[in-house]
Amino acid sequence: MHRRYTFSPADILTRRQILTGLGAFGATALLAACGGATTVTTAPVASNAPVASVAPAASGAPASAAPSSGAVASAVPSSVPAASGGAVKKGGTLILGASADAETLDPHATTALRASRYLAMMHDNLLNRDFDGSFKPGLAESYTTSPDGLTYTFKLRSGVKFHSGKALTSADVKYTFERWLKNEKSPTRYTIQPITSVEAPDPQTVILKLDKPYNILLDQIAGAWAVILNSEAVDKAGANYGVTTVDGTGPYKFKEWVRQQRFVVERNPDYAWGGPVFQNNGAPNLDSVEVRIIPEDNTRIAEFEAGNIHIVVDMPPQEVERLSKGDKIGVIKYDQLQTTYFGLNTKKGPVDDVQVRRAIGHAINRDEIVKGAFFGLGEAAVNMLAPKTPSNLATVKDIAATFNLDKAKSTLEAAGWKAGAGGTREKNGQQLVVPFWYINDSATTLMAQILQEQLAKAGIKLDAKPYEETAWFAAARTGDQVGFTVGVFYENADVLRFYFYSKQQPAPNRFGYAIPELDARMENTLTSTDKAAVTKDYEAIQQALAEQAPALPLIHQQGTLGANKRVQGIKVHPSRWLYRLLDLSLA
């Protein structure tokens, strides 16, 4: 007998209801743009479940987005109060200031965090992930699963239309998933590969069939890359889909995209299917949303202070304290699961030697980076998983290559790297030079300078090269990188599989990392119903990464958001940021 899940506004559907004993967790932050800095601390509730997630999204400053599924945070108010008087004001254009742009608006061709934020405004998923980590109705109003977990049947809402006016049917859902599965170049295709067929027996029914149980299928369906596309629009646009053409069912319509300048969407007046995740289930309060791309920190902040930008997406850490004291603007601080790391391509010399990689780790003083580059907005990292991440292995600190300059020097000596001219070590006539690619935002630039100074003390020359964000991601797909840095946002331990599974090369596995035993453990986390075994798998993966050092964690950053106090209804989602911007308004 199939298990049937029919949603109502009061329902909270978690993985515990879906899988045998597998629970949901999501990290929540509720923020209000009120006086000064608002600090929101999220404390994940203990979960008895294997961690699940959706494929990452990558962002700049340095960030690449990672899997989603989450750790449920402590209870928070259900909404942010509107402007004084209680009434939500309609209309106006919300202006967001960002340091960099998205690469593409094709959900099957990117893992960029910025792209995920654009896509969420213009599209919908079959299911939505609520702020507490549970699943709520999206384009699907109900679904059933077979007892063996191999068949999922979704019933679609009626009356849903794409921006072009075409009615949504199951044929569009079938087309979307088949397009994704057939795209061998898609960096997220692997997340739905257990799906063997997609059927559309009638206009309102979609059936997904799997070749094996898949613990995180619903996470993927509710994820950033599983938004439903208009088959006719995609076919007509061809290679231009996601560049000049976008046709979704979301609350905002695509209006204009001038690359590296601005991205504009306008209100979808027919939108009426937001669902219980949002207070506003109808059309957006705002007339339009414009994202202005302003790479220079000083210019972006000046525009914010002048009132020309309502929300600053990328807050320069050095400005947070000062801007927190504004009368008309404020800074929102929120906890997040995030790690910025120093990546090392294990196929490239000189970092193909684990001793060199560990020596680099021992030469890095993370506390100096937290204070000097990020102005205290975060904590020093020794694990790829932030401390609050379910399945975090606390004993990693005893294994990882943490700061110890003497140890860095002795490790290099033992590896044959001797003191050379000018202070840079040499071996067989070759200097110890590590190329290092980074995204040129202010914090990462400061971090690169600090790293150069720290590694020089151990006799390592860091050859730092800055990139604009989209150029960095293009370069890092070539496999030519040696050392590099980027940040990743995630909701659970599945980020480890996303980044270190051998089949994820050349990206997002930019480390050249391929360990068959760990691959097997990563695969087990997806299908095993033994919670204890899954936890042991994640712990073994963390231990191996700490020992072999393909990535050196540097900092777990605290999230910040600059907001004009005219903006009402700000609520930061654990993995969807401001989500679909349905509840925002301008006072």
C-alpha cells in the first residue's frame, strides 16, 4: 500500500515521516531590519537521522553553495512585523546591491549560489523546504510513496501558469527532470541519477521511479536546481535559455539581465500558489526587484548609505560594526553552516605530497585570518563541517594540521624541502611555490595577503592570483588550479560527498581527490537506513580529509546582511537566503 502525503497549512512533513526513522533538520534565522545590528543565533536540534542534502550552490565572496537539507533550529517568531500600523504596503522596487553576478539562469548548468537566488524568484519546485527544515507543498499539492521506496507519485496543483501564460502540466515536470538527467555536463545531474524514469499518465500526475531507495530524493526535489521549466520555452530558446529567456511559474517574471550590471524581475500578478512556507501566498508585495552588480565595496556601501540600495547582499566585514549603528540602515547577523577553505589539487606538484599539504596547514594561523580578514565575523575552522553540523566529528581537531609553525618547518624538512635563497625552500633545484587562485572581494584579498605572510615564515612562496568571481569558476573547471580558496554553504554533512566524491571531478571536486574506500562510504550515506552506520561513514570521511588535507578549513563565517529599515518582512532561510522574496515589502 502506498503512503500518501496530503498537505495542509498545519502540516509539517519531515523526513521522519518519509523514511524509516530518517529525520529532517534545517537551520533557521529570522531577521528584522530594526535598530542597529540584529544578531540571530540558531541552535540546531539534535537529530537521530542520517544527514541529507541537495546539490550546492556556489557563490563569490568566496563562496560556492553546497547541499541543502538542514538542521532544525530553535523556535523563532513566525514572521517579521510589518511597518508600524500593521498594514503591508504594496508596490515599489526593491534594490539589492551585490558584488558579483550569476553565470547562467539555466538551473541544470550551474552550482552558483547567486544563480540559485535568481532562480528562486522566477520559479517553483514540486515541494518547498520550510524554515524549520520540513517539506511543504509547492507545485505538488500531495504525493505518495511505494512501500519499497522506489516509486513517488506527485499530484500537481491546478490553475498554475507559466509567465508566458501556458498552463503547467505534468509534461513540463517530466521534461524538466529528463532534460536534467540527459545533460551529461550538468554539475548537479548526479543528485537525481537514482531516477530511472519519469511518467506523466495524466496532466496533473507525475510518477518518478527509482532503481534503489534514495534517502535524499525529496531534498533534491525541493532544492535550488529542481525548479520546473516550461518545455516549450526551453526548446524554442535552445542555447539561449537561461541567457536571454527564462519562463517559470514563480512570483517574479524575468525582465532584464545586463551582465555584470543589473538583473531585474517584475511582479507576477497572477501568482497564487506560494504555499504555507510564506505568509503571503499570492502575488508579491513588491512591483519589482533589481539586483545591481557593484564589485567595488566602497561604491556599493556608499550607495547603501545614500538610500539608493535597500539590501546589501555582500557586506564587507570591515564595514559591519560602523553600519550597525546607523539610524536608517542596519546590519543583520545570522548563523549559518559555512566553511571557507584553502583547496589543494592533489594531482599537481608540489601539493601532490601530503606532507607539503599538511605543512601548509601547520603554517596557517586561522585566528589571524578571522581577525585580520573577516574582522571577527566567524570562528577559526579545523573541520570542513561547522561545529553545529549534524555528524560533525569533534575529534578532527586532534588529527588536522592545525597551526604549529615549528611543525610546518620540520614536516617540510622531512619531505626534503631545505632552506633556500631568499627564504623560499628548495628541493632538487625547484623552489617551493604554490599558485593560489582567489576571488577578489575585499575579505578574500586580505586573507590572501595574510596567507602569503604566514606561509613565507615556513619557507613557502604563495603565488596569489586574483579573479573576478565568474572568471574564477570558469578557471577552476579546467583542472589547472594548484592552490585555491572558495567558501561553501551547506545544511549537512552531505557537502562532503558533493565536494570529495571522485566522480565529481573536475568540479566541484577540484582537489583531484579519489579514494575508492571513501567513495563507497559516500554512496552508503545515500541509501542506507542504518542511522548509526551512516554517522560512522561521515565520521570516517572527516577523519580521512583531516589526515590527507586536500582542503584546509580556514573559517566558518557568520552571515551578514545590510538592510535599509524601510524593508519589512526580512526572514533569512537556512539554505534559500531570502527565498522567493514573497513576504518583503517597502514601508
